[in-house]
Amino acid sequence: MKRQVYLAMKSLEEAKDLFFSRFGSELRTGVEKVPAEEASGRITAEPVFAKRSAPSYHSAAMDGIAVRAEQTYGTTERSPRVLTLEREAVWINTGQPLPEPFDSVIMVEKIHQIDSDHLEIRAPAHPWQHVRKVGEDIVATQLLLPQSHRIRAYDLGALISAGVFSVKVWERPRVAIIPSGSELIHHGAIGDEQALETGQIMEFNSTLLAALVRESGGVPIVHDIVADVEEGIRESLKRAIESDAHVVIINAGSSAGSKDFTVHAISELGEVLVHGVTMMPGKPTILGVVDGKPVMGNPGYPVSATLSFEQFVRPLLYRFQGSYAPKRDTINVRPTRDIPSKLGMEEFLRVNIGKVGAKYVATPLPRAAGSITTLTKAEGIIRIPALSEGLSQRDEAQAELLVDKEDLINTIVIIGSHDITVDILADEIKRRGYNVRISSGNVGSLGGLMALRKGTCHIAGSHLLDTQTGQYNLSYIGRYLKGKHISVFHLVLRDQGLIVTKGNPKAVKGISDLSRGDVTFVNRQAGSGTRVLFDYKLDQQGMEPKSIKGYDHEEFTHMAVAVDILSGAADCGMGIFAAAKALDLDFIPLEREQYDLIIPTDMLDLPNVRAVLETIRTQDFRKRVESLGGYDPSKSGQLWTEVEGG
């Protein structure tokens, strides 16, 4: 089997035009009648008219007395009128029918009772005062809901009130989802503690896609996993087409690999309209039609699968129901750093967003198409056009929001060195009941100070060692934050050292062993506090970076370093003890360092910043941090010093 080569990739707009135009504007599911009480979220297939008026009788809108308005004319404070109960007035409660011949209600607060038979009023009433007349809300035969209306919770009350007890709606479109891949295994096939075998991958895209189908008003039909066998994929597609499904998604098997049989199956049973879209992630998308039904070859990487679904399947499902996919809110943001992008590909960049001062800032998340957590962590998506080479920090870009705008106002942006305790802070601050989100960007300690200087974050996390004085952070604040008044708060003391494979098979004992040819190293990125410390340790040993195999292999977090060692990509790396402990790796301590939160003093009065400081001062936070190992949080939240930069 030859590899598929994308010879004629389409732009996103071209692909949409080809795909959607193939099915015409009258694409619809069938019509079904459902009970009104079960119709929330459904879309009307025809206009709905009231069968009854509401209210169906004249009724009192207030507690008081029912009167004939004309009998009260001329009444004043100086010339009050006495009414006889049962003959000229009757007591009435809110909602009760208005008895004839009365046509008005006087509120109980405006009545003075003389005795059991007589009442005094001191102002006249006018006809239909405080009365709900027949049909005041709904008149029989009036239009209640137009065709193609999404029924909301309060629409149900109007339907029942108007005597409409069932309604015709478009059927929910049914979507067959076929996961493919010989390496896939269903989570139900293994126990909670059972490890995956080498080469096995937990299949979760079908669960993800099924949830997206439901959110779009559809009904997912998830098929069993199909192995990478051409005949099997073709037969699974054929069965799905012959079923009552309106749309078929084959997940994975849509790229240019030699075992990607999806495109062949679609072309043999129908027609391939698009193979490859200039979007990133999502390039391998296949769009086709078989027996008049839309078929999508959906990429296997979860972020690609999600974005491809949202561009093609989501709008299609709404069209089946006679509606349009609702648009998400957007907001203008400025990037916290320059963002290069590949020319010729429209990129969907996942970002964290927060409001710093008067502007909204966006910090890019990792771009890996296989990293589903970039969607779980993202507050928005920036679309970088295909003809753009990226965004600079000076550019303003539009971000599509994945959260409520209110969440952005309550977001604290922390940029700087990666530390696991920031993740603990994000959870603990929520547990304590604060409506505060923590958005963190791991760009290294120096990158955090630069973000503070540019005004693109509230707090920087830093552990920059001044190798001349032995102090942390202060000299760097003076150098890079000139003219700014800065408050420095302790977060933790933490153990830095060499993370090595469990059992330390290479017998690494210290920095000097890294120059051995049989030891592969993984480093932290330039500008990070860990890199500064490591380079300082090298200088103390009189070692040159070029003597270390892997010195230029960089990662942006301590956990990424630990994962490289766990996976065998490296034998050793510089990182914190907590990362080694989390993955059951060995650790050689080198330094207990100081990690601080750097905050502009004028931000200390912000309620959300105060919430951060209050949280890290609590015993609950400190206990959770201590349990990670390698941390001393005894001074967390203490003001260490105030510095005037410059």
C-alpha cells in the first residue's frame, strides 16, 4: 500500500464550500412529534400556534376588592366613598376570577375597613385596573414559536399555557462514529490499575466526538474499534451507511500513512471531495459522500479531531435541524510573546487569556495536535490566517472564547518559571471558594520578568540566582524592571538536582559525570532559573556546555524533563525533586533554591491578587505542597522585600 500524498489540499473555506454545497440548503432530518415537556433544546419543524388564550378568564392581578370602576368616580381624600360589601365590592385574591359585573380591583393597601359590611376608599379606580384580562399574555391562534426555533426552558411554559402539549421538531441527526486503529484499546477492556502494553493507545476520541455530537443536538452511535485493515474499514463504513445514521465519522486513518485506508474506503463506496485541508491542527481531514450521506475521515490526534469536527460536522448537524451553529463570543487580545506560524496553513492556536490592567492578554499553549490538555486549559482560540507568518507582541488579534467573558476578568495571569505548586494554587484557590482562575505560562523566570515589564501578567514566578551575591531574583528585578515598584513574596524553597532513571543505571553521582559519553542529558530552556543554576554549577566544575551530550535538548517544564527520562529519551536532566518523585525516578540533590512570586506593588490591592496571597498563606496549601516532597513552604505568602527597579 502506497502512502497518500496531499497533492491538492484545499483551504478551509474552499473545503467548506465543496462539502456543504454538495448537500444543498434543504438538508434536513425527518420530523417527529415530542411531548412539550421533553422539547427543550429541540428545533421546531413548523410554526407553533396557540390553541388557547392565557389567561382564559379575567382575573385579579392584586389582592384587594373587586369593584365597578364607574361607581368609584369622584372619590378623593377629602371626599372618600363608602362601599357595601357583596353589593358594591367583594374581596378577591390574586389570580381569582373577576366576578361579574365588576371590572376593576383596588389593592388591599388602599382600603380602610369600617366594619364587617362596609369599606372606605379614598381614590377612584379605572376600568381594568389591576386586572389580567382574557388573552393578556396569549391569544388563541397567535404565533408562539416560528419554524427553526430552538426551544428554550421558558418556551415550555408558554406552550403548556397555550394548550400546546406536543410539538413537531426536527429529529436529532444520528452520527455513526467508527474509531479505527490496530493500536487502540477501549478503556473498558482494561482494569483501573492495569498498564497498557507497549504500542497500545487508550481510545478516547470516540467519547470526545460523541460528546461534541450531543452538544450539537445530535445522537452519537459509537461503533466498535476497527483494526487497520482495508477490508474491515470498508465494511464498517458500508454498514454505517446502510444504517439510519445521517452522518458517518471515521476517526483516525485520515493522514498520509501507508495504513490509512479511510480515503480508499470512501472513494470505493462513494466520492472523496476533499483530502487535506490547510488548517493546523486538522490537515489530514477527509470529506466525502457515500449514498448521499456526508462522510468525514477525522484526524486521529485529539486536538485535530476536535477542531476538524467543529469546522465541518458541527455546522452540518445544525443544518440538519434547520438551524445555524451558534457563534462563540470573541474578544481582542494581545499576545504575551511573539508567535511565529507556518505560512500557507491557517492555524488554530489555543491560548490562555486574562485581563491585565485595561487589556486582555493571550499566552499560547503548546501546539501539539495530540495534546488534549491544551483544549482543557485553553480560554480561547486565535486563528492565524494562512497568509500570515505569525503574530508579534504588538499585534492585536481576535480570540474565540471557550469560557465566559466573566471568567477572564477573574483570571490571574502568572508567567515565568514552571513550578508544580502553581497547579496546587490553582486548585486550592477554587477549593476555598474564590471565583478566581489561574492562567499560567511556562516561559522561564526571565521570561516572567519580561512579561511584567510589558504589563502582560499580574505575577511572575522566578528563581533567578545571582551567582555573584548568592541572592535570588533581586539583581534581576533591578536590571529588568527599572522604574517599577515591585513586591517580592516567598512561595517555596525547593530542592533542585539531577533527575535520573530509576535505579540510576548509569551511576551518575554529580555534574562531573555528565561529560561522560554514555550519559545523555536533557536541559531546561535558556532564560529559566533552572538553566541559570545549571550553568553556574558547570562553571564551578570548570566544564564546557559542549562537553555534555544533550545540553541543547531543551524542555519548558520540570515534568517534561522527568518524562524524557522516564521514556528513555535521556538518562539525566536538571529539575526539582517533586517532579522526580511524581514519576518514581531517582534524584541527586544539588541545591535548595528560593522560588518567589514577583508582583507589581500597585497590583496588591486587586481582590484576585489578594486571594492568591491569602491562599498560599494557609496551612492547607502548605500541607499539600509539603506532601509533594522536596519543598519547604513554611514562609509561603510572606513579603520578603520591596524593590524599586533601576
